[in-house]
Amino acid sequence: MSHKGHRSKAGRRRAHAPVFAALGDETRLSLVATLCRGNPYSISQLTEGSKLTRQAITKHLRVLEGAGIVRCVRAGRESRFELDPAPIEEIKEHLALVSRQWDQALGRLKSFVEK
Amino acid sequence: MNDSIEKRIELKAPISRVWRALTDYREFGEWFRVKLEGPFVPGQISRGQITHPGYEHVKWDAIVQKMEPERLFSFTWHPYSVDPKQDYSKEPPTLVEFRLEKIAGGTLLLLTESGFDKIPSGRRAEAFRMNDGGWTQQMSNIETYVAQRP
């Protein structure tokens, strides 16, 4: 087992399940896709071109915010939302870590049964 | 990115030998590096202490699911719960399956670990619904997006 999984700074480490769960919805995923373009978006901008109401979009943004994927920044009286890519990176790293550890364990199993 | 991990490895040993290495708790402990309290029994909790150098503080806690001789051994657990400060009990368990097949000169072992996308039951009430079947595609989408933002 390597220490690589501990790379994330103390206190920044989050549970992975809520991140997976928050991303498991088409509306939220498309919001993430839009926010991936880089700049913060207002709720009005995110509601434009969507069949959903402002209230529904806001609800989805709050779910993403709760999982730490999106953060709310104030611009005057307006709330804007921007992406925090860290949680998505963390679940990727987590899967890569588990995968590497299985490689090592299976390598030991191989030596064990073939000796 | 996928929501499961799959490995296949060919072992130059008879299937009976591999089965024993997987399901005898002492043998399993040798290569997996865990000191288990007792034998694996389907439906029962398996407890122990990791012996891997540097990880001796980590507890092994799994529930044995299936033991179909020389075919399938499976358990659920919280994968590599190495950080003692983190409460892994809130994370959904994943399912680990070892499948064995006889091949010329030995045994083919297929390992799958799945369920990384499961939602803790408490969260279902909050309408955290998953799309059926769309997850793998979604994750590869996300991966593409993230890759564009190094």
C-alpha cells in the first residue's frame, strides 16, 4: 500500500460517496459540464436554455455545493457558482489507489501459490 | 473512469491450491497481509488486523458473501480504510469477487471490486437518485472535463 492516497491535505479529505451520488444525476452533470468551462455562472445564466425552473436549478446547485463540487461566490447582490475540481480528482485518485493495491496483493498471491 | 475495478491474473497453480489460498483465513492472511480472527463463513463478519508494514493500525472488517468451492469467493468491505480519523462506516461498502477458472497450466483469477457509486441509504431520502446504467458513461464524461482542467 502506498501513501499516495494521503496526499490530499488534512481536512480537505471528504467522503467519496456523496461525490459519486451528487454526480449521479443528468441535470447536475450538465451543470458541472457548463461550470467546467471555467468562469463562475449566475443562476439565471445556468437556467437559460434549460427546461427547468430557477428553483430546480438552485436545488441541484445546492446538492453539488453540499458535496463540495461547486462553490458559491458572491458578486454584489448576485450569487455565482463555480466548480471546485478537487473532489472529482479525489475520487479518481481513490480508485487508482485501490487498483494499485490490488495489483500488489495479487502479485503476492501469485508468488504465494506458485512457490 | 469506471465504477468498478477489474483484474485478471493467470496463476501457475491448480485451482484447488488457489481456492485454499483465497478461502483459508490463515493462507489469505499470508498474502493479503492481515491477521484474521477466524475462518471465513458466508454471511458472517470477518475481523482482523492488517499486518502490512506501516498499516498495522488498520482494522480488517468485511462480511463474507459467497463461497462456491473453486468457483467464487466474495465479500463486502470498505476498501483500504487506512485513515483512522475518517469514519468509513458512512461510506457504502464495495463488493469484492474472486472468480476462478481452470485453464491450461493453471488457474485464471478474475477479481472485481464494484459498488464505488453506491449511495448511503440515509441519503436516498434526500432524493440523491442515480441514473440507471448511465454511470460509466457519466464518469468518462467527467474525466474528460477534468482532464481539460489540469
